[in-house]
Amino acid sequence: MLLLRNKELPVINGEKLSLRPITDADTDDIVRWRNDPEVWKYFLFREPFTPGMHRAWLRDKVETGRVIQYIIVEHKSGKSVGSVYFRDIDEKNESAEYGIFIGEAFARRRGLGTETARLFTAFGLDVLRLHRISLKVLGGNDIARRSYEKAGFVTEGVFRDYVKLDGVFTDVVFMARLAEEGQ
């Protein structure tokens, strides 16, 4: 498996968007997006997000290569609209966990998440040489789940009442994409 450091990461271009490596200059956008209730409600981690937390994440995870994180830039507006990443990268088992969020309201439900998932998983499989890319999605987040399916992810199981969020037990759906399943 090939792991790259942030300074070696390529820009990934698609039809509607480009993906570029995250930098410290993205901190304000990341913090604003992560604290938006429309984004927050789909995260398992529900604490207020601060610039210090983000900079610690960059220092401890991204700069060390334990996380590969990109910013999603929409071509039409030229604006950064969200983020995508691989975390829990396991070199021995050639696997990682996928995560994404579209932070800008105007960019939601326009196919950007699906295009991002396709581009970023292809990057993970072809360039990073991952064998397995997994993800977790909250039960009831059917829009995201359909997007992941369009990008080749398969449901592996549902952990019923896996987490208690805002006082309510919620299912978590586990999905994955394997290298040999094609693109």
C-alpha cells in the first residue's frame, strides 16, 4: 500500500468538482461547516468543533499521514463546499475508513457527494492501493446511503441502536467497497 504525505498528494479533477489537499487555511470553513446543525446531525461526534481541535487534527493526523483529507471545490462557483477523507488508515491490512460532508447548503443534493465518493474511492483504490474502504452512516440518512451505493459501496450490516444521539438510540449502517469489485 502506498501512503503519501500531504505535500505529495495530487489534485483530483472531476466533472463538477476538484479535490485538493486540505491546508490550515481551510480551518475557518471546516469549523463553520462542522458546527452547522445540518452537517452535525449526521456525525457520530457531536461536540462543538473549534479551530484548536481542527489544528490538532491537522498536526496529529493529517501531517503524520494517518489521515488523508481533501477539500471539495465546486467548479461552477469556484468555492470550497466540503471535505472528504480517509481515516484509520491501516497499512498492514490495506484499509481505511471513508468520510465526507458537504458543508455549504447550496451545494447539497446536487450530486457533488456522489461524484466525490467516486473520485476519492478511485484514488484510494488505484493510487493508494487500498484493498478495502469502509464507512459508517447513521440509520435514516438515506440520501447519503444511496450516494454511497452509486459509488460502489455495499451494505455489510446494520448495528441496531448502536449509538445514543440527542437522547435517541440510532442504528449505524456499515458499508464497504473492495478493490476487486470494480468501478
